[in-house]
Amino acid sequence: MTMWLLKSCILLLAVASLQARLIPPLSLDLEDVQIETKGTYSLISPRVDDNSEGNYRLPNNTAPEAYRVELWTNVHNGTRAFNGSVQIDIQVLEQSSEIKLHFLQTSHHEATIISRDQTDPTAIPLTVANETLRQFLILTPTDPTVSFAQNTNWTLIINYNGTLRSDMGGFYMSSYTGVDNQVHYLATTQFESTNARHAFPCYDEPARRANFTITLHHDPSFTAVSNMPVNAAASSSGVTSFNTSPKMSTYLVAFIVTDFESTGGELNNLPQRVFSQKGKQDQQEWALWSGLVVESSLAGYFGVPFPLPKLDQAGIPDFSAGAMENWGLATYREQYMWWTKENSTINLKTNIANIIGHEYAHMWFGDLVSIQWWTYLWLKEGFATLFSYESNDIAFPEWDTYQIYHVNDYNSALINDALTSAVPMTHYVQTPSEISGRYNTFSYAKPSAVLYMFKNAWSDRVFRAGLNKYLTKNQYTSCDEWDLFASLQESADEHGLSLPTTVNNIFSSWSQQAGYPLLTVTRNYASGTFTVKQQRYLADDDSNQKTWYVPINFATASSPDYRNTSASHYLLNTTEVEISDVSVASDKWLVFNKQNAYYYRTLYDLDNYGLIIDGLNEHHHKIHVRNRAQLLYDAYIFVTTGRLSHSILLRLLTYLKYEEQYAPWSNANSILTVYNRYLRGDDSYSNFQTFVQELINPVFEKLGVNEIPGEHYLNNYLRIVLVSLACQVGSVECHTASAKKLSEFLFDGIVIEPTLRTQAYCAGLRNPTDEVFQRVISDLLATTDATDRSLFISSLGCSLQASQLGTFLKLSLDESNGLSYSQRTSLLNAAYSQSEDGVTASLEFLESNWKEYAELSSSDSAKPLDSALRGVATYVVSEKQKTRLNALVDEIQSQNTGYLQDDLYTTVNSRIQSNFDWLDTNRDPVISWVNSHLSGSGTSGLTASLATVLISAVALLLSKLY
């Protein structure tokens, strides 16, 4: 399944675990981390691998060889009932008196079995029993004297009834409202991980591969698609039969009965189609083109052609999984399939190609070669995550997509794998709920980072050849991690790669234990050597002494060559090693982990940090862009855990005035946004604003607020970061240019680029004229489009003007303005989460209107006033605000209104205290350093700061007048 959007509860758990820290971890958009959500994240303790009697695994007494599945559905008119029949060719491996299959929510089973070894066999009736908890269908001969001998072959026939589900799992019904304003129904599937058993009784385990022949009976006006092409000879009006598939896992079977339309193309003799609801064909072209070139890129890289005769994609209206790699028929949420240059963002364009790369990579890793059991989920999801980027890097090299990987999946893995609750990539689970809980960072992002590490450490040539061996030797079978390791070892041996120990030893040290190393590098400046110490990096604990086989490489100021990312040294499962076969000059910086390709954090001695800081300010391009990004990220994380001082981080940030690349600015934006949130109520906040403006102004002036034809692809990403941050810290240039951009759109019709629409609205409404502000309010109340309303609400809350915010917040009390309850109760959050002015305006509004706000809902469970007060408390960072909020809470509680939960007072004070704890520990070192930095040897910096404030005030006044 996919990452990016997607982008799951995983990071929220990481944040919650680290709340005790005084600086929150970098925030990552969950939708930008993992789109696939085929399971529900939960903390699952590893089990012992167990296939004993009484567990949730099927017994090994029989094995499937082929399925013939036939289904009847009238979904065209919204009927949920369906009928089914399945014939399963099985082999009996052990003398048996019963056969166990999986089933789920099907009924009225009638079963017989017939020998395939006899020339004139007689059907044997079977008694059907079920065990609901383990979802077992238990079949025994009605005649108790009959049993099944070892090494005999049979055909099992089961007829049954079912109901199309409504929870987007198994065989389920979806719908959409078409351009004709009519509801159109469809039946579709989502079987991973344990839901094929809902559509037909089966051996629903990934290693139980078999051939499948699917036949669907449906209304003649509808079309059916499945994994394989249509068998025209066996099909007729209202009956669609498909060619028999190669041996495959049950969870990869898929079929759709619908009135969808398609767009098609072909590359390298492989036809591809994209299906979605009628009227959207003009938005499918990018998904089709991406599919064509991504498949070609993957087949070329693996050296293994796509094995099926066709490859389809389908966008489903209701699809909780995000995306799914059904062999030959990948399915997606429909919004991940539609893109147009006129109306869609560059981010969505990238995401679509990335998602397709993920699902198409599964066509080899997971489909052609499946996993033995869900213990090894990473063996498909890790590869799919890595190759979602690699395939895009091959197909679209101008994107520099590994910068996106670095700030998304790589950072996500480092955050979550630093928790004490982290689990190994390889660990055993058994029940459906346990399996569902495996869809998380430790199956997606972490293994992608580990695989990428060895792709670089052992060279792409060795890695690529190893994957080819793995796929070729194991095609149409199921594997575990040792099969992968064997292929990589064979490739290393054939290419003459000398490893310090076996691939088994090296790789398993990463796959079979949780966490990753912190490398502490201490230089001997006299001898030019250095020592490297490893220990497990934990956000809250330094005591863990786990060790790994750690590949090492490095660049120096004298040799800033990052092209060769292979390992030059190893830490061999020991805690410390001295690198004595090099000599680094005492006045030259040393940077570990070329291109930041390896999976660990690196902490340097203070002198080396000083040399790196000087090097960044003098020749930042001599340090690779992803290393620059990670130096900032690691330093920030080390500050949060008390391993490094604020001064080192802030000094590192000073080089940003020369930085023009996305990944470093993305990490810097996350860091500076945290500082800005806590410091914006400080008396010296203007100095912090000046410091950030000093960093951002050079690149902001170059990129501006408008897209530039022909610019680098990632400039589109960078501009979003810059506009957001620059306007957030009060940049006059950002406020002025953004206000002009928004005004020209609202009154002159000059189109805002889709990628910049969110930033243009928020930035343009920071200090707007009343005319502009009222126009956006009018647009908010006039539209019924939920996406537009969300944009307008969040942007109106960006205003820094008290009177405008007051007008905006009063909309929440007007139940006749057309806004829904959830929209009206989101207005306060839009204001208080954006600025100090928004917090103040929210407090003023609630002080005057708390009773009316509380009565927006009459439900006992919905308490809008309680939620609002909790939300405001999260952003209170000054004594004045604290006093006002506590006074307001006291006033409401004194009237015993029932509007508040019993724990409100405790929660409010806890959140405020958390903010004040941050300020108590971090405010003085940050503000003192900033003041010192601005003052330099005198007061010119502070004078400049004052001048900036005055210029801002004048500019805003002029913007009001003109």
C-alpha cells in the first residue's frame, strides 16, 4: 500500500510520547508520509512464531492449487445482497478428516467435494460448521467413515450468500453522484490483509498462492474488471469471465463491477488503462502517463518484465486503504488519480506519481514474490516505499525526488524509531487485528531507509543485481527475509564486494531489533583521526547499549566529494571504533554519511560543529544538500533531548541566507515555526522576527510569491515554505506582495497558481484592507464547496487586525449564514492557532459571547465551549493571556452551567504550564543568542530591528490607504 498522504496515527503517537520534551519534534503532515492505510496503527507486542493447534493460522493438512470464483451481483440498482460459488482444487498433504478454510460474513454455505484422481468420481456431501472468532469454515464429510488420504487431489465446491459491505473492506459497495446528478453504485474489493474471505471462502494467507479464474454476473449496462484480461470466449452480455491468473495470494485478487469509463495507453507492449467515474476522463491523463513511465522504470531497474498481460488502475469513490497493489489492477482513492494543470497543485502531481510508484513496485515485491507471513510485511512495504521514490527519480530526474523522501519518510522513520515503543521490522503477529496493526512506520518508512542505506553502502550495482536474483529465483512463490539476504550475498560475492561479515549478520542487526544508532564522532585534532561510538538513539533514554553493523563514510572540507556513497568503514557490532587510516586537517570540517544515505543520527564534538558552521557560511555548496538538511534536523533533535545547546543550532541556521534548496529550508521551517509559536508573545519577539527575516529575505526576494516559468521543480515546494514562513514572521515584502496577489485575483481575475492558493490566501489576509477581508467573507458564505470553505476559514483566521478577527469570529454565532456546525466551530481555531493577535481576539470574543457559543450545540456529548477553551490554552504563551483565560474559566465554572467537562480546569492549566516550561528552559538562551547576534559588536543589529518594525508599520499603513 502507499505512503505519503499519506502522510496515520504514527506521528501523532511519536508526538505524544515526546510531549515531556521542551521542544516538540518536527511536525510532518501525515498525508505526506504514508497514504496507504490498509490497517489501523496500534502498538503490537511481537509474538513467538506459532502454528500450533488453537492459533489463528490454518492447519497445513491441505493446500490450494486453483480457485474458480463465480459471483452474482445487482449492485447497479443498489442491491447489497450477492450470491457466490467457489470451486477450489486442493491437494491433501496429510491424512485428514476435515478441511479448514477462512470465511467472513457469508452464510448459507452448501459444500461438496469431488475427487480429481478418479475417472468417474461421485460428489461427497460435506457438513459445514464455523468458528466465528478465528473466522474458520470447517468442512467434514457427512459420512463419518469418509476421510481424505495423503497425496490425493480434490475439488471443493461451496455455494453461499453474502452482503456487500459498507465499511470499505472485503467485497463492498461504493457510490458516487455523477454529472447527471444521479447516484451511481458500484461493487469493488479491498482484500488486504484478511478480507478475501468475505468475498469467497478461501485459504486467506499470503503464502497460500493459487491460480484464480473469476466470473462475474452483473447488469449488462455495467462493466467488470479484474486482475486478468477478459476471456471473450467465456463471456457474454451481463457475464464477464477473466483469464486464469498465475499463482497469487488471495489478498491480491480484485474485481470491480461499475459504470466507470477508462483512458488507455501502451508502452513497451504493455497496455494500461485508468478507470474512474464518468466525466473525469480529462483528469486521468497524468495518472496514465505516470503509470506508463513508472512501470517502464521499475521493469528496467529490476531487469524483470511485468509478468501479466495488462495493467489497470482504478479510482474508487470510497476507499479507506488509500491505495492497493492488486496484481494487474491497482486501486486508489479517486482523488489520488485526478490532476489537471489548471486546477491541481504540483504537490498532488508528485504525490500521484509517488503513489503509483509505490503500488507498481508491489507488482514485483509482494505480487510476483509474496511474503511467507505478515511477520515480513516490510519485505514488500519497505521496497514499495523506497521504489516509490526511486521509480520517480528514474522517470522524472529533474524532480530531485530524494529531497522529498528526506523530509518525509526518512524523517518519519527517525522520529518513530526513537520511541521506546518501537518494534523490529521483523516480528510475528497472528490475529487479524494484530496484522492490521503492522501497517506503520516499522513496515514502511524504516525499512525503506534501511534498504536505501544498503543500496548505497554496497553500491547500486550490487543491490540491483541482488534484487534481480531475488525476484527471478523466487517468482510466483513466497519468501522471508533470509531469501532476500541470500540473493544480496550472492550478488556481493559475484561482484567482488568484500564485506566484514555476512549479509545475514549485517542486515538482520537492523531488521530484527528496534531502533537505530546514534553515532558520536570525536576528533583527535592533533593526529587527524577520530573515534566513532554507537549506542541506540532514544528520545528519552541514553542507557540502551544495543549495537548494529553500521556502514560508515564521510566527506571533509579537503575532499567534498559525495558521488561515491559506498561504505568505507564499518562499526562491527561493537560500541566504539577508531578510524586511524585517515588524516583530517585540524582546520577542516568532517561530515559523516554522504548524501545522508544511511539510517542513523550523528553527533559531533563542538569544535567540528564550529568548523561545519564556518564551512556552511563560506561555501555551503561543498556540503551536500541532504547533509545540510540533516545537520539542521539532527541539531534540533539533539537540542530537544539535551545533547546540544541552542547556540550550535542557531549558529547552524545562520547559513540559510545562502540556501536555495528545498530540503534544508523545509527542516528549518519546522524548527523556526516551533520557536515562533512560543516566542511570539515575548517582549523581544521583534528581534527574533528580524533574525528569521535576515535568513529568509535573500532567497525570498529571488523566488517571490509567483511561479517562474522554467524554474527548478522543487522551487514550487520551496516557495510554499518561504511564503508561509516569511509572512508568519512579519516580512514586509511578503505581506505586500501577497496582499497584491490576492487583491489582483479577487478584483481583477488574475489567476492564482493552484500550488500557491493556500499560501496566497493566508499571506494575503495577514494585513488586508477591509474591502479584501469582506470580499473573502462573502465568498465563504456564498460557496457550498467544502474545500473552498475550509480554505477561506483557515485563511481569514490569518488576519492580524483585531476588528477583522472580531467580525470573523462572530460568524460562528450566526446559525442562519449557511455554515455547518463543524465549520462554525472551526473559526476560533483558525484564529488562535495562527498568531498572538488571534489568541487575543479569541479571548475577547469568548469573554463577551461564551454563553451563546456554548449553546451552539444542545447535545450533551458536544461541548463547543469546552473544546474552544482547551484549544486556546494550547497557544497561551504570556502571563496576560494566562490570567485572562483562567479568569474566563473561573467565571463560567462559577455559574455551574454544565457547558464544561469536569477536567477542563486541569487540562487548561496543564497545557499552559507546558508552554511556560518551554519558555522557562528555552526562552533565555534563544533570545539572548538572537540579541547578541543582532547586536554584533555594537547596536546596529538592534537598530536594524527597530527600523524593520517602523518600516513594517509604515508599509501596512500605506497598504490601508492605497
